Amino acid sequence: MEKAIFSGLLALHNLALVVCIAGPFYMARIVKARAKYEKKIIYQMDLIEEDVITTQPIICMIAIFVLYATGIGFPMVYLLFHGALRETSTVALVAFWVKQVLILGIVVIQFYGTFYLNPRLKELFSRFQDGVEPNPEDENAFFTTRAMRKKWCDRCLVLGILVLIVSPIVRWY
């Protein structure tokens, strides 16, 4: 029974990490595809891009909650079945804390993007209308803010990949 519960938690944990990393990965792909066009508002294309990109942080936050819940579940399952916490090596303990710092970095980036960059982009984009030539200053501010969001999403992707690399160390050492 212990192995079945642990396996279920591990599957949910890994799925949540993939969901969390998928956001920055697909954001980078969407932005790269959009970059093939000039830095001029293409209203319908940019509307779709903003809708897709601005919904991802909420999905990632839910995934991070699942990551923490399942992460806490692993030692609790061991405690339930063995009456004590599993002994861990120094390597595993260091990997655990490195993982926590990396995830904290992801959370900080998520909050910055969700509560600063995305509202700013939404406000700037609301100034544009389909078929109407945009104000060049608004357009420049929009693409500058979008480039800043891309930079932070790229960093988030790197942090997520590092979490994927560090995670097995916590389990096997």
C-alpha cells in the first residue's frame, strides 16, 4: 500500500512540475513565432498571444501548490508506514534546499509577472483597437514590457529545468 500511495504522489508531483514548466516553454515558443513579424501591433495575433500567456501564471501557481502538497506527502507517507521520518544523506538534504530556493525563484517570478507585468501589458493593450493605427509611444512601451516579460519567463524556464535536474537527487541519495 505504501508503494501505491507513494507512486500516486510521485506521478502527481511530476505532472505538476511538467505543467509548471510548460508555461514558460510554450511562452518562449509563442514569442519566438511572433518575433518573425515586425514590432507593430497585429491586433488579433497579439490579442490571442496575450490571452494565452496571461492565463498561464494561474495554472502554474496551482501546479506549485500541488508540488508542495505532494512534496510534503512523501515524508508523511513514510512516517505513516514506518513511524519515523526516513534518514537522508547530506547530499539529499542540500538538494532539497536547493530545490526549495529554485521553486521560490519561480514563485517570485510568477508574482512579478502576474501582478506587475501582465496588468501593465493589459493596460497598454487596451489602448489598441483592431484596424486603428496605434500610438507609437504606446506600441513601443507595449513591446518593451513584453520583452521584459519574455526575459523573466526565460529565467523561470531555466529554474524549472534545474528543479527537474535536482529532484531525483532528493529521492535517491
